[in-house]
Amino acid sequence: MTIIKQEDFISSIADSLQYISYYHPSDFVNAMARAYEKEESEAARSAIGQILINSRMAAEGHRPMCQDTGIVVAFLKVGMDARFDAELSIQDMVDEGVRRAWTNPDNPLRASVVSPPVGARKNTKDNTPAVVHSELVTGDRVEVKIAAKGGGSENKAKFAILNPDDDVSLWVTEMVPKMGAGWCPPGILGIGIGGTPEKAFLLAKESLMSPIDIDQIIAKGAQTDIEQLRLNIYEQVNALGIGAQGLGGRTTVLDVKLLTYPTHAASLPIAMIPNCAATRHIHFSLDGTGPANFDPPPLDSWPKLDNQINTGIRKVDLDKVTRDEIKQWKSGERLLLSGKLLTGRDAAHKKISELIERQEDLPGEVNFTNRFIYYVGPVDPVGNEVVGPAGPTTATRMDKYTDTMLNHTGLLGMIGKAERGPNTIDAIQRHKSVYLIAVGGAAFLVSKAIQSAKVVAFGDLGMEAIYEFVVKDMPVTVAVDSEGESIHDTGPSVWKHNIANIRVETP
């Protein structure tokens, strides 16, 4: 019988979560490098390049690749011939590992878990509890598959009960455009088919823990019906032309993972969950000889792309920019921002909206007149950092506040990630404003453009407080221009047409 010591288990959980916060799996880096090489869309290629540069910087600096360091999901397979020498339950041991990882002073991670989920929704401060799935299996080891899943991708989960003879590929290709760009493509689709509704979701989530291998299947040809289905979905989704960050391009998914389970004759449950550009997962085993070891990947496995993505771009002085100037910016144009901007996410927008409704003044240092707001909740800084990783959050969550902000604050423009809704685009056009996007999944890279940061309002909100950032050469793309043209509409449309032509021309 194998004895697994409590401390070995806890420290392995903590070390694994630190590891995946700054090291992408090598298969993901290789797949992104291949996508970069074949990408023909300039905007999408730049986005992929930024993600790859950010990935290398995170690996070198041991800092989070994304500011949303996720909610922890663990799949445990506990051998029936293994025994824990522990005083804590499995859930409590995993939670202690999470707590240590999130409060590590050398690399603190952003606490995003709130409890209860309805009502007060107070931050638990240490990202606990984790979501733990345990299974007793034969053997004398404990196998752990663990991931940290960001809200942007988790929020895009889809589910349906199809008829037994429905086309699975068709359902997926209908759902992916409805997911928008908030899941930060290119990434991986995890699909679970069969069982019952909850089983399908578990299959989808666990499928994301396996390595990217679609290139091997393409090279040798599909050997099973499941491999053929994966290939069909992979080809059909990429043919949609959604591309990196939804900007339009050749690669929307790097792989399609799929697990199945027997189901009722009358049912075909199907669940789909994406992994974003901050794909974070690892698999390790404990055999009673001590904690797991995690060897760092060689840094030469990352492509060297520095200084290849920000050439020939319009530079903007945020302290002098005018409404007349932003009228010249066109959807899809790339910019480098320098100067002061304010930040704000969901909670800050709610507070601002309530102050406006009560006709009360905003806090003293909060003046949005002719300024930009950045939708971000940064990681706490360490060492000489002015701010930790600070990538954009999904902008659609702020849509319900946008018209109020543009009507009452003098706000010039917004910076976030992913698309905006039609009513928000109408408001942007009506107010001759603009919406810019930074690359989701490039948080550490973006943070290096931030020269100073200070909290100016709502400090009690933690990472959702309003900051004033001073930035230098922060890379963004015009997503919605002052005429209301959205790159998230035009880009995929153009590239869906281009890809169709490429496929026709390929012998």
C-alpha cells in the first residue's frame, strides 16, 4: 500500500499552480508558433505574436501570463491501494494548496473567487475553494490533473440535448460564433458527448487537460470515428474566419478535444467549454516517494518575435488626444498609446452609475472628460513592479453602463477585449467615441507598458478599484471606430470569404 503524506500532496498542488501561472504547456507554444507562421491576417498575426512574446516574458519573469489567474479545477484519480496520511479532507488539502499558491509572496496570484455566488459575492481573498472531482480507481497512485480556468473562457460554455441523429459538427459551428471573442481565441475546444448533462460537462472539462495532437492526426489521417469528428470540427470552425481575438484570420482553434460516454437511447447530451490563450493545466502523479517535481521548459522552445509586432503603428498621446483626432482612426487600425488613462470594471461601473443616478459627484480624482477607461483588474505588483500583469477584461459586461458613461462623464473612449453589443456600438457611433482592444492573454506584456499606477477611487474593491495608469506605447487595435464599424464584424466576414477561396484553390 502506498502512503501519500498530507504535506507532499498540498505542496504539489501549490507548486503545480504556481508553475502553470507562468509556463504555458510546450504543446500550446508550438501550436501557437505554427499558427503565427501561417497567419495571413495582419491584425490576427500581431495578436498571436503578442501572446507568444507575453508567454516567453511570463516564463522568464515567473509572473502570470494573464491577470485572470483563474478558478482552480482538479480531477483526482485515487488508487484504491493508496492511502492518505492526512488530517485534512481531500477538498481541504486541495484548498490549502490553492491558498499557498495564491498568496505566494514571490508571485501572488489574483484572487477572483467570490462567495456566496448570489447576494454579497464577497471575495474569499485566497481563491478558495477549488472545484474538485475525485474518483476511486485501481492502483496505488494518486493521479492529479489540475487547471486554472479564467472567467472569460468559462463564461462561454455551451450545452444542448441534441436528437440522437443530429449533426454534432453543425451544432459546434453554430455555437462558436455565438461565443464571441471573450474566450480569447485561438485556443482549444473541449467537447463532452454522452452520459447525462452533468457528465457531458465533466467530459468537456477533462478533455481540455490532454495535449494538443491535431497535427499528428492530420498527418496520419483519422483512425477512429472520434478522430474524424475532431478533424471535421477543427476544419469547420477554422473556416469560420473568426481568428485570433475575433479579429478575423485563419486560426480560431488550435485543437478540438473530445471525450464520450454511453448515454440513453433517446438522448445526445453535448457540452462545450473552450480553453483560452492562457491555457493553464498540468498532470502529475504521486507514488508515496515525495512531492511532485516540475521541471521548467527550455526557453529556446519559444519563438523569438521581439520587435516584430509594433512597427509602423500610429502613436497616440492620451493627454492631448481630441474627439476630432479619434474620428480619423479606422476599425482594424493598430495604435500605441502613451499618457494617462483610468481603469474600471463591473463593480466600479456600477458604483459610478449609481452616483450619476443620484446626481452626486464622482470621487475627487476621477474625471473622465476627454479620457479613456481601461477595463482591467490587475494582479498585485511584486518587487519593483508598478503593477502586476494587467490584461483587458471582457468588455461586453460593461455594455449596460456604456451609454450612461458616454452621456454623463465626457468619456472619449474605452479599452477592453472582445466585441461590443449592437446597442453599445450605436452609442459609440452616436457619441463619436471609439472602442479599442488590447490582446487578451498578453497581460504581462501589457503591464510593461504601464509606467505608474495609483488607486484613485473605490479602493475597497481590491483589483476592481479605479486606478490611474500612466502608459507608454501600449499596443491596442481599433475595434469600433467613431462611425460604428466593428472589426469583430468585418474581420471574420472577410476572412471567412478568404479561407473559402483558399480551400477552393488548394488542389
